[in-house]
Amino acid sequence: GKVSILHRVSGLLMFLLIPFVLYLFDKSITSEISFEIFKAFLALPLVKLIVLALIWAYLHHFCAGIRFLLLDLHLGIDKATSAKSAVGVLVISLALTAVFAAKLFGLF
């Protein structure tokens, strides 16, 4: 149930942040000057946290979406397998988010 709720929350978060993503995209491709503005804007800690939330939303929504597609095909619908796949979605999406966070915050 928690993965299902987080799937919906992540979808809503991505939908609500569409204007923010379009703004970032516009600033990144318009010109060299706007790209410098984009880099300066993305260097702000609050913006990095917003981008990280968006990254988590996408990764969780993607992983949970695959799980739900498999459940729709009646694969892994018994209780034990379903619980394991829910934990797998959480672990994989959080691990991938941690990798992206390390890159976003300049750890590598």
C-alpha cells in the first residue's frame, strides 16, 4: 500500500513541477549566457533539493510503474512476492536517488 501511495505522490510531484522543469530546460538551451544563469541557479542548495526531489519522484514512479505493470500481467501477485517487490522498488529507487544525489552535490 505504501508503494502505491508513493507512486501517486511521485506522479503528482512530477506533474506539479512541470513549470520548474520547463524553466530549467529553457535556461539550459537558450544561449550561453542563459546556460551560465542555469548553472548559477542550479548551484543554490534549495534548488538542488528540489531537483533531488524531482529525481526521486521520477525514479520511484518508474520503478513502481514497472512493478504495477507486472502485477497487471498477474506476475508476482501472491502476498509474499508482492511484498518483496514493494521492498525492491523502495530499495532500488532510493539507491539510485543516492547515486544521483552524490553526483548532484559534487561527490564525484
